[in-house]
Amino acid sequence: MVQKVSEVVGTSTSGFAKAAENAVETAAKTVRSPRWFRVTELEGKVENQRVKEYHATVKIYFDLE
């Protein structure tokens, strides 16, 4: 088996877990056979002394046919 890796960034206003989930679900619409993922980086946006947005950088591994 050979796998390819794509790196994507998901965003959410409700948390890091949802940002990662958004990244995986969106990528799954454009690649076939996603198998697993790894969150490699977490970041956030701050506005007016409050967390405004969460970002999760995710590597998604999928099989090559």
C-alpha cells in the first residue's frame, strides 16, 4: 500500500476539535479513501481580547490506487 499526504487547515469559532473535524470532513469531499489524520499545529485568532477563531493544521493520509 502507498499513501499520499495532504496538509489542510480547518477553522471554527467553537474550538480546536471542531476546526480539525472541519478540515477532515472538507478534505474527504475531494480525496478518495482518506484513512487517518494528524493534527500538526493549533493556532487561534484574537480580537478585542477574546478568542475569535480556532485553526487546526491537519495532515490527511489517503490511499493511492
